[in-house]
Amino acid sequence: MRAILAFAPLLGRLKGPITLTLLLSLITLLAGIGLLGLSGWFLTAAALSTLGSAFNIFAPSAGVRGLSFIRILSRYGEKLSGHDMTLRLLSDLRAWLFARLFPLVPLARRFGRGDLVSRLLADVEALDTVFLVALGPISTAVLAGGAMTLVLVLALPGAALTYALLFFAAVLLVPIGLVLASRAAGAEAVAANAMLRQAVLDGIDGHQDLMLFDATDAAAGAAAVASGRLSRARQGLGLRAALASALVQLLAGGALIGTLLAGLAALEQGTLDGPLLAGLLLAVIASFEASAMLVRSATRLAGAAAAAARLQAITDSAPAVAEPAAPLPIPPGGDVRFEAVRFGYDPQHPVLDGLSLAVRAGECVAITGPSGAGKSTIAQLLLRLVDPDAGTVKLNGSDLRAVNGAELRGRIALMTQDAPVFLDTIRANLRIGRDDAVDDALWRVLEAVHLGEFVRSLPGQLDAVVGEAGRTLSAGQARRVCLARTLLSQADVIVFDEPTSGLDVETETAFLSELPELTRGRTAIVITHAVVPETFDRVLELRAGRLEAARH
């Protein structure tokens, strides 16, 4: 529960919608209690009346209809307000989370892709409904129980204490006990769900290799283990919820019997009439409608607490790099230097060992080497996604550890092998590189990467929407959209990390041949496994953690 309280400031921003939702929920519940109580009184009084036409049926029947309409309208308003508030909370929660994730990248090495996906999707979804299905109903039930207790104090004092004790045991003690009893099972369910997602993602990503090496049974077995673990956790939660529901029903029955016995005594003493007793009994039954919902709410709250703890584990992680307390400015230019850099994800097994590199401003340099040699690590060091274990990386003579990260990433642009094309317009995809770019600049960069004619042929041209992940584009066109976006930035240094990944040889050769001209006037570092054309200034090869000249 302490983990959920860490997200209280997000709820504080929505106190207006939350108050409205609580008020409407309370009106709905009180209208339901009043409706059943008034109906019981009305029917009993009508049945016992010997006055015939003298009995006024119009006022109570109008009250029944009025309460029915109030209940319908408040229920609708509660759903409308509650879901609107939940969507706002979801938006705030994701904005809060992603703002804290950016300084922590790369995250996959810390949590694993499947686990990370589970935290960012399932755990966020578990939290976004925590008010609607847990905190809200609990608050409403407490207020409604207080109102019903006050009614009994005024109309049937002998039943008020028994009702209050049993009702608040049902709406507070049982849910609290259920949350405590479900904590371990809730955490297990969340962890098993993450494990199952990881197994499914591994199976999808590696499907071809699993088929080729006849390893599908092992992959299916891993998914089955995760599924079984999740099933057992959810069965445990279900069993606890069923026992809690039974206990709530026993408490409701106890409250009803207590009210009945006190009412019969009052009836015998003449301090209470029969119709009012019938109305009070039905009102007591109606008030426990709130307690019945709280069992499900408590179960969700246990899962939400585990999800909140997992999200906090991400946001409380130490950043991959620490921002300097007093950052130094970066001088103008695009001079890049690596000086005796040593780095390893495991410090005992360095990927780069004593690497030195000097790239003059305006040069176009290619870095080649076998897979796993550490080529992409050079890009991560240059963008300061990681820091070297030894040595320094400099831009225009400034040690990257002494400069502001945001300023650095404004001076260095990166195009990765999996740079995405988003489900949006051509214009929006390009403006990611520079959000204030005018259309003339967009057309110039499209012409430079040989996409101008293609975009003009599209309905809407710059406003044409490309499919998700660029599926309406060919692989070469998608790569060129990403290239245009990167070139549109005003960075002095552009790093290309395997920019031709997934392209055929002909498209790959054409793409690389054009890069030196397209980046003229800026420093370009191209990390690639492909054959590098003669148009590059230099080609360096990375072997055993060090760079050597491949040819001049």
C-alpha cells in the first residue's frame, strides 16, 4: 500500500473530478438505499392500512419514482465522470513514468524486454483503475454506512451499534485483511504475468530459429510453466476473494438479524411501527450492496500495490549516467575524440579496451567490424547513454561527463538500425528531428534523400499518413524517411548505427554512397557491417576492443 501512496500526488491533481465522482457515487448508493427502504415501508403500510382510499399512495409512489430517476442519472454521471477521471489519470501516470524513464535508458539490460513491457503496460493499467474500482468504492461505502448508522440512531437506536460494528467490519476490516492476505499472491500474479509475456515475446521473436532447431517444445514448455504459475496465483486470489465474500455475507446477515431483533423489541414496546421496521430492514440490506463490491476492490488493490512497487523499482533505479552539478558549455564544432576508452557491461570483460578515435569536424568516417565487437557501444558512449569505465570521450574538447545531457543530444543526432516510422503523417514523422521545421525545409530534405517525387504522389503529400511501423512504405523508403528526419536536425555530429539494416544489397550500396554528400559540412560516423563505398573519408575496423585503419 505504501507504494500506491507514492502516486498520491497524481490523484491530487484530479481532486475536482475525484470529488465529483465520489459525490455521484454516494448519491447513487444512498438513492438505492432510500429506494429499497421507501418501497418496503410503502408496500407494508399499504398492506396493513385499513383506511382504503384515505391512505395517501401518491406521495410515496412519487418518492419511489423520484429516487429511481435520481439513481439512474447519478449512476450515469458517476460512470461518465469516473471514466473521464481514469483516462486523465492514465495520461498523467504515463507522462510521469516516461519522464522518469528517459534518464534511465537503456533499460532492457536491467529488466529484460518482456518484464519491461509488462511493467509499462500491465502494471500501469493496474494502477489507472485503482481509484475507480478500489479507493472510490471504499470511500463511498464508508460514507454510506455512516449515513445509515445515523438513520438507525434516530429511528431504531437499539440496532445502531450492532449495525455500525458489523457494517464497518465488512467494509474496512474484511477488505484490509483481504489485501494483507493477498499481497503475496498478488505479487506472484504480477511476476508470473511478466514471465509469461517474456516467454511469448521470445517465442514470437525467435519463431524461425525455434522451428529450424526443433526447439518449439522447449519454448512452449517455458510458456506453459509461466501460464501455470499465473493460473495458480489467480486461483489463490480467487479463493481468498470467495472466502472474504462469504464473510461479508455473514456480517450482512448478522446486521440484518440484529436490526430485526431490535426492531421487534421496539415494535412490542410501541416505539416503532411495522412499515418503518420493514423499510429499515430493506435499507440495511441495500447498504451492504456497497460492501459486496469491496471484495473485488480489495483484490484489485492487492494487485495494484504489487504493480506500484514494480513501477517504483524502475523509477528508483539509479540513472545510467549522472548529470554534472555544474555543466560546462560545449564549444561549437563537430570534433569527436575517444581517448584510451575502456568499457564493458561486465567490467571484468571489457567490450572496448584502450580505444582511441579522432574524427575531425566535417569528416565522414565508417566503423566496421564483426557482430558483437562493440560498434554500437561507440554510439552509446558518444550519446552518453553510458559512461566509459576508463578514458574520456570528448566533443570539441569538452569531456562529455562535464556537459549537460540535453545540450549534448542537441549537438549529436543518432539514427539506429531500428529507428521507427510512426503511425502518423510524413510531416509529423519528419518534425521529430526538428519540431519548428517549415514545409520548405521538409521538402528540401525529402529531395535530398530522393523521396520528394514519391511524397508528392501521395494523397495529401506531407499530410499523408504512413502505416504503423511504416508498413505502407518499402523498407528503403522507411529508411530514407528516418534518414530525412535525422538530417533535418541541426546537430553538428550525426551517428548512423547500422542504418542499412534490412535493406537489399543494391539499396544498401546506394544509401551508403549518398551519406557523405548528404552530411557534408557535418561530422558523420557510420557504424556498419556493409561494404563501405569509396566516397567515405576513412574506414576503421574494430577488433579486440580497438580501432585500426582498414584503408585510407
